[in-house]
Amino acid sequence: MHCGENIIAAVNVPIIPELPATGNRKVFMCWDLHYGADNYIQWPQPFHRKFPHFAAILHKPKYSHTLKILWKSYHAQCPEFTTSTAHYVLFCPYDLSAFKNVETQLGKQVADYLEDPRSKSPESYREAILIRRGWAHTFLARITTIPMTCRELWHCLIKVQRFLLKLHAALYWETICMPCILGLEQLATTVVDMLGTLTLDPGDVKPCVVAGLPVWLILDVDHLPHTRIDKVVEFEPAALHVIRDQGTIKNPVIF
């Protein structure tokens, strides 16, 4: 796929992802170097050595799934927001329970991960996992304990969704991807339904491929091998111009 001065090459998937629209004010780069827009992540993330687990962020599920609440959109007039006073609103108990179920489910996975000796390694993403779990819990607690305006509640929900998505991605990277990359488990044979990652460095492709994560390589058009055609001509078969010498066969000379 040609994109401006670059070509996007699909390495292990047959499609080219939709990318953020240029000039869209809703699209921005967050502090941890990922694209954000509206209320949840929706594009493959640029590969970053410090945050490689962003390649493992889930697509929005197409079926009933516990994590599906993380893609639900909210707005000022949505029925999940009910007015409690002139200034404050309450959040739907059903959706709140769904968020708590996701937090509990991921919390159990975090506990299992912390018991793994590999989580004690300096190269592990233990800190990233604990930070995202802490922030998700903090914003979810605010929803249940602090009176909020409609905008404040909407902002907290966005944060809860993002941190839970990133927590899930970090756990998947550590428990599923890293063993494959390090050769501790069998290499992935299929590509999982994750957002994947975009990269300019061919060296970043192999870790994603062996872990089964979608990856796209961005190539500079000027650096691609190419051939310039100045003129197209027809060639006669070479056999018409070959002169066969039927002379004496010479013996080989050995030095």
C-alpha cells in the first residue's frame, strides 16, 4: 500500500490497517507514544522498544466477550448517565459491575503472573503491569466514591477503558509473547486478533511474527530497489545469431 512517500508492507496478515486521518484534531500522540482518539485505542500502534506490548492490544470483539465493555462509547446524553443532582450524575450499575468484573478477571491474571519467577527478571514488564493495574483501579474507584459531573464521569470511563486494555496487553505480551520470542515455547502458528504494530525497523518484525502478532513494515520509497525503464524494445531469439564452430575438439591442457 502506497502512503505518501512510504510503502506499508503487510508481513504476516493479508490486509493493510486503517490509519489515523491526517489533520484530525481528535487524533493525538499520548505520553507513552501511542495514538489515541475519542475514547479508546483503535489503530495499530507504532512499535516502541519501551512499550512493545501495545502490539498486543485487542481488537474490539465481534462476539459476546467479558472485555467488550472496554469498547463501549459514552456521551453526555447516554442512558447510562442518570442525574442525581443539578450538577452530578450517576453511572449505570450494570455497566459498573461489568467494569469491576473485568478488573477482577485481570487482577487474578496479575496475581498468577507475579508468582512466576520470570516476573522478577529485570527485563520483565512487571512495573508496567502494576502501574496500569493501579491506575485502572484508581479511576474505577473514583466513579464509585466521588460525585462527578457528566464530563468528569466520561473522562474517568475513558481512563478506565484505556488502562484495562493496556493491562490486558501487557499481560498477554509477558505471558504469551515473550516465551515465544525467547524460544521457551513453540512459535506461534497463527496470527491473533490484535491491533498489531507499525515499524520502520526490519529488526522489529521477527519478534512480532514469532509471537503471532500482526506487524506492518513501513518502507521509504526512495530506499526501495527499483529499475528505471527508458525504452522498451523487442529482442530476436538468440538462437538466430549463434555461430556454431564444428572444428576440431581440442584436448584440455593441464598446468
